[in-house]
Amino acid sequence: MRNDLMFDSRPLAKGRIRRVHRPLGQRVECVSGALWVTQDGDPRDIVLNPGDSFAFDQRGDALIQRLDDARFLLLETCAPAAAH
């Protein structure tokens, strides 16, 4: 198993916005820099710094914008394991 997720992180260039189509069930994790995240119909502004993550909880599209030089991961969320 490879532990270096930085290799899989995506850069976000200055002035660029990444649209994520229907991300419900995914989460974004900030690897470096700072990100601003918003979801369609959601009044919240989410700001992520390195090590922060946000699980998308709306059905519409979302936007990820760079506030600073940034790299991020877009990951599938996992349901908690059932207790035995």
C-alpha cells in the first residue's frame, strides 16, 4: 500500500475554479495551501487549510477555489464499519 497521497493530490492554479458534479458521497481534503468550497444552494462558505477536509452533504454541484497555492484530494467517503 502506498502511503504518499501527495502524489495523487491535484494542483489548483491561481484564479482557477474546479466544479465538482454531484459530489454527494465524496470529500475534499486540503493537502497544502487554502481552499474555498461551496455547494449549490448552501449558504455556508467552507475554508480548508492543510489537513482539513469537508464531506459534501448536498445533492447539487460544488465549487472548489484556490485561496492560496493549493493542492487537494477528492476522495470517496466510506461508511463506518459495523460493530460486531
